[in-house]
Amino acid sequence: MNGLPATPHLDAGLSPAATLRTAGMQTQATLAGIEVSWARHLDDVREAQRLRFNVFAGEMGARLSTPIEGHDVDLFDNYCEHVLVRDQLTQQVVGTYRVLTPVQAKRVGSTYSDTEFDLTRLRFLRERMVELGRSCVHPDHRHGGVIMALWGALADFMQRNQLDTMIGCASVPMLHNGLVSGDVAASIWRMLRQTHLAGIEYHVRPRLPLPIEQLDSTLDVEPPALIKGYLRLGAKVLGAPAWDPDFNTADLPMLLRIADLPSRYRKHFLGV
């Protein structure tokens, strides 16, 4: 992930991807005391990066290499669109995603997922494929409203820009019952490979595999709420998890195509 230059565009106020159809999307929704918008200025992105730092480093114990203290910043941020959920009363950012479009992925040279997985088999999807990343919700706001608002903004973004596929790394924390262990992730992978594994033509390979064979994969555990949400939307797992030692997680490669959205979610998010 090192060695690629970041662009100065965000310091000028807008990300390079701001030419996409985000006009009129500044406030996507105002419901249950929250507002959804897209970052238009560097200050907006910095708020998202502070939330990410507090959750990833503060809660999950991630070891973040960042140029700005108290912020989760990496080279992909300047190339991404950032969707924000704010508390309507305090205007605090309480949820965020970042979106890397096909054009911007070409500019930066890869997606973040490419650093964790060999995505060769997905090359035929890349022209209309976005990467979702750095999903994050403040601990006081982890209810369905925030994540549904984020997903609503993402669905609208995809539709406006005629994109049809989303990929990303869905993280399973390695900290379980106070101990760092991959047993939970191994058990979740064992379950999902039986129920939600994509066809072989979509399979990808982790660059640093979680050592499944050395772990206990028989635990009776539930996937994290975000992964369960993806699965309800029709997402598929693309292969075995990678180990991310910096973020202290096991990462599952996941793919969601708009065409696979169940009808009730198509109606909710897309109105069709």
C-alpha cells in the first residue's frame, strides 16, 4: 500500500471523483435524527477519518500508520468519494463509507482489496465495479437507521453513475473474549463457504491467508452484523479470509451486484 503518491485534490477542496453525479445528493435523507451527505471539502473527510481512527484504533486496537495524529488516513482516501451520516442535532459524523470508482481505481493503480487479494478473476467486472471500504459507525449509533441510510446513499450513487457491482473486504475482529484469535473468523468462513460462496469464476486468493488449518473452525458464532446485512442484500463471499495484522482482523472478500438485490431491497433503495 506504500509507494504511490497521493494527489493534492482534496486539499483544494474536492476529491478527484467529484465529477461524478453527486450533485443534488448533499442531503440524501433526514430521518430518525440523522442526515446523509457526500463530503465536498477536506474538513468533511477529516471528520470521517477521525471517526475511523477512534473505532479502528481505539476500539479494535488497529496499528495505523497515518500522517495525521488521531486520523485514519491512507493513500486511497484522496481518490475516493466519502459518504457521511451526521447526527442532526450535533452535526457530528456518526457513520461513514468511502467509495472508490473504476476511473479512480485506475488513477491510483489498484483498489485496497487488491492489496489483500489477487482479484484476477474479477477483471471482467472492473469497468462498472466500485470498491466500498472503511465502513464505520460510532458506538452510540449502531442501529439499523445509520447503516440503512448509508446503503441508501450508496444505492443511489450506483444508479446515478450506471455502476452495477460492489466489492470490499468485510472484517471479522480477531479479538474474542479478550484474546487475539482467528477461531471466530475460521468458523464464520466455514459456515459461509457452505451457504454464501460465489461461483468459482469469481473466486479470489488472499495474499496473506488466515491459517485456517491451524485454527478451530467449529465454534458456533454469528457473523458480525455488517456481514449479515450484506448477505441479506444478496452479497457473496469470494474466497477464504486474508489476515490483516495491522487492523487486527480477518478480512473476507465480498461482492454484491445490483442485479442480485432481493426485490424488497430493490424497492426500498431503488424504487423499482
